[in-house]
Amino acid sequence: MIQIVKPAIFSFRECLWFLDRGYDDCLFRISDGTVTKLIQLGTEPVLFRIREAGDHLQVEILKGKLSEEQVPQLRDYIIEWFDMHQDLGPFYTLLQKDKMLQYMPKDFEGLRLISIADLFEALCWSIIGQQINLTFAYKLKRRLVEAYGTAIEHDGHVYHLFPSPHILASLSVEDLRPMQYSQSKAKYLIGIAQAFASNQLNKEMLLALPDFHSKQQALTAHKGIGIWTANYALMKTLRLAEAIPYGDVGLLKALETHNIIKERTESEKINRFFKKYKGWETYLVFYLWRSLAAPAFHKK
């Protein structure tokens, strides 16, 4: 059993709420206040389950074996997944000064910006979700993962890994069309997979670039990756604070709901608003997304 000390202002319940919003995500399973997930560590997949235990998170290995070197790797993966390094105090101070948003530190206390560690998965997911509703996007993701990802069974449930770039790079558009992928979406996914498989694109390459704009440009140079898709991946994988997913329908709706904008085209107002939260822009986006849930879904 691996133990991870919870940081201050951390709510496992709020994090699980975000992971379990009623969508059919095939890459983890939420049950009885736990989350179970399969990841690749070394050459073998490892299935683990996280539960809360007082001031710790307890991590149980359900399938697979960890070497001594891999125990800290799994620990680091979980800490990164739930952004447990982050001190939310300064962000909450900013929220409390904002009359429209000062309810958030109480209502969403301890919510962390949940990451997608794999840049390839984050990009594929944002491409899959372009211009369709989330329910259908999760269906498309499941079809892709079940067809081409690694799977293991445990206690009557099947757990999946997202397909590797090398597997998706070998596909043709015709392979994805029966899954209801559009021609362009299938082409973009295969093109991104080929870029990763040939090492034209990877997380390490992006991390080595000097600033946000160079990282953004390295992504948007590839077909199928626009500003929204690039910023979503930079937000969820590299955790860059300035990676605001401009144009996101949910974000615009939340800004309208809080009377920050009246029209969705008011880009100057949006920019002025986010400037007040410099260094916390993507956290603010995440909390605005959270605010879209009906009060019945709140933990309080």
C-alpha cells in the first residue's frame, strides 16, 4: 500500500466529482469513493485504486508489479494527476476579492485542476471533442480505445489504456469511419499519431521550448490543432497558467452566467477579466467549468 499525504485545501471528493460527471469515461472507474485506473509503467500495465484515508490517499496495486524504482513514479503520477503540489491559497485570496466569484472557495473547496499526463491522449481527446457534444465525444473515445488500446480485466470490470501513437499511426481513415469519426477528424487523429510516432512532436520537445507562444505554435503547426486544442493540451498536460481555451462553449456560458460578459464576442472584456487572475488563469477556467453544474450536484 502506498500512502500520499494530502496537501492543504485538497478535496478528494471534489476531484472525484469532476472525474465522475455522468459521462462514460473508459479510462478509469469511480466506485464507492474510489478511483481505479490502468497506466503503463515500464513494459507492463499496472492497475491501481485510490481511496481517501484521513489525511492520506491510499493507493492499492490491484494488478501488475512495481519495482522499487516504479513506486515513486506511480506516486509522482498521482500527485501530478491531482495537482497536489499546488498551493491554492493565493488563488482563493483572489477569488474572495471578487464579488461574483467569492462563493467558489467555499462551494468548490479543494478542487484541483485534474491533468491528462499523456500529451498524445490530451491532443487526441480535444480533437475527438471538436464541434460535438461531450456525450457523443465520450462514445467516440470509447470506440477508439476499445478497438486499439490495451485492456485487462479485474473483478468483472475491463480497464483500458489509451492507444499508442504507433498503433493509431498505422491506421487509415477507412478504419475509423465505421466508428462514426468524420473524414477530417480521422485524418487529424492519424496525422497527430504519425507526428508522435516519428518523434516530430512529444512532451519533452514542448517543455524545452522557451515560452508559451513557441509551445502553442509548435502544436498549431499540425493539422487539426487550432488555438483551442493547443491551449487545452497545454492546460491539461503542461499546466501552463496562460493556456486559456478561448472560445470554449462552457467557459463562455460561465462568463455570461456570472455577468462578466453579455455577449460571447466581448474578447476585450474577457482578457481584462483574466488579467486580474494572472498566474491562475487556467485554474479559473476549471472553476468556471465547475460552476456550470446544477446546485444539486454540489457536495454541500
